[in-house]
Amino acid sequence: MNAYRKFFLKKSLWYIVTLFVAVALNFLLPRLIEGNPVSVIANQMTQGMTDSDSIKKVYDTFAAEFGIDKPLWEQFFIYLGNLLKGDLGTSFGLYPMSVTSILASAVPWTLALQLPAILVGWIVGNALGAIAAYKKGVFDKVLFPTFLFINSIPFFILAIIMLYIFGLTLNWFPTSGGYNYQMTPNLSFEFIGSVISHHFLPFISIVLVTIGGQAIGMREMSIYELNTDYVLYSKLLGIKDSTISRYVFKNAMLPQITGLALSIGTMIGGSLITEIVFSYPGIGTWLFTAIRQLDYPLISGATLLIAISVLLANFTIEIIYGLVDPRIKASQMEEE
């Protein structure tokens, strides 16, 4: 069997097993939360009713509809069958909305927030990290502690600080939501301006922390490359510093590109707490709402989406590395 095909099949098998375990945990863990969400829905539907038989009938109807009147193992197989049909179920808390429609409305907001933030943070962070490594001296002594300090601040702490300063104290930006909810979504300049103003604070809070992490990584990789034998040998040969720097930059960028690919693949589940802090209408806010309401289907749908995006990102990186990394190619040949 071709070495790479064997490598690909082996990785695929492990990821399929991992996906099945993720699906099983995704189903089971929300159901371990204490409480009965169906009773909450039934109470809402039976407000003002006094007939106990009618109230019980309403409860039994919802219990049957959501399947919680069945044994857990049977619920699991029903869940798997629905997943294969692309049905994530009906939300408990937002009944009768489907989980698929809720997540479909949330994913664009998460992508619009996190994809630009990741890309901007990655580009600026790597540029500053490379400059700090090459310039050294006072420039590095100022930048490196700054990067280290920013990188040590969790997303949500920085989000709370920015919310307090720029939202509550200075009142420069809105403090919650994706846009002014008194407005109807449309393509007018007024609505787009509202979206941008609500987008700014969560965007900047993610960008700043991303810049810190990327800058530290790029600085360390650049310093390592600058002290390698090929750089010293190139200098002895009289090769221009600009040419050497170009090669150093390319080699230092390899792990950073891997980090970028993983960040993009995992952005559905990244920085969710930032969305919660700003009540931004993305996956994080809906997941938080679902947990508070014991909304099993919505919790399962959101966490499954996050798990799949993380697995796909890691699988893609491993498969690409199997093609381009000579060390992995060598191990493939040894196993054949």
C-alpha cells in the first residue's frame, strides 16, 4: 500500500473514532445537568390552567415530542438518526424554532467577528515580532514586555476592561448586541454603521490578545533562526542581510502559518466568552443562553459544531503536513 495512503487511512480512522466519541459526549453531558427543561416549557404553556389532567397532558405531549420519556440509550439512537438527516432538533428555550435555524443565524456573526480579528492579529503580531527580533536593543526591550503583558490577559478580562472604559465610562461605543435592535436589518448606511460600532469593541479585544501571542511566537522563532548555522555561514559568505532576513522570515513563518490554520479552523469555538461579555449574537451567546435554559438540543448543536470545526482543522493540518513535511514522509516510509 502507498505510504501516504496508509497514513491518510490511519488518520481518518482515528478522527472518525474521535468524532463518534465527541458525538456521544455531546449528547450525554447536557443531560447530566440537573433540572427538567420540559417542565419549564409546560409551565409556560399552561399558565392560567387549573385542570391538573390538562396540565399533565400538556407535559406528556412535550415530553413525547422531545423524546425525554424514553430510555437514555433509545434517545441516543434517535439523536444519531436525526444527525444523519441533518436534524439537530427543536430548541427547548425558543420553541418551536429549530436548532439548525438558530445556529445558521449565529454562525455568520461569529465568523464576521473572529475571522477578521484572527487575520489582523496574526499579520500585525508576526510583523511586530519579526521587527523586535531583528532590531533588538531598546525596540525589543519595549515591545517584548508589552507583548508578554497583553498575551497574559485572558480574552474575557480584556473584554470587560474595554467594555467598562470605552462603553460605560467614556460612552464611545455600544455595550451589547450586534446592532441597534430598534433598527430593522437592511443595507442602509445607518444600519451598517450600527453593526460596525457594535463590532468594534469585541473585535479589538480579540485582536490585541492575538497580536501579543503571535508576536511572542514570531520573535522566538526569528531569534532561533538567526542563530542557526546556515545564517552564520551565509554571513561569512558575504550574502546580503536582506537576503538572509528573507530566508529567516520564511522559516520562522512555518509554525506561525500552522497556528493560523488552526486558529481559523477553531474560530467557531474560540473567544466565545468575548461574545458573551458583549452579548454579541454569535455562537457563544447562544450557547450561554442554552445552558441557562437547560436547552439540550441547542447545547448539543452548538458544542457539536465547535467539536467538528476543531476536528476538521486538526485533520486538515495533519493531512497537509503528511504531504509537505519530510520528517513525516520519512516515518511513513519506515512504517511501510
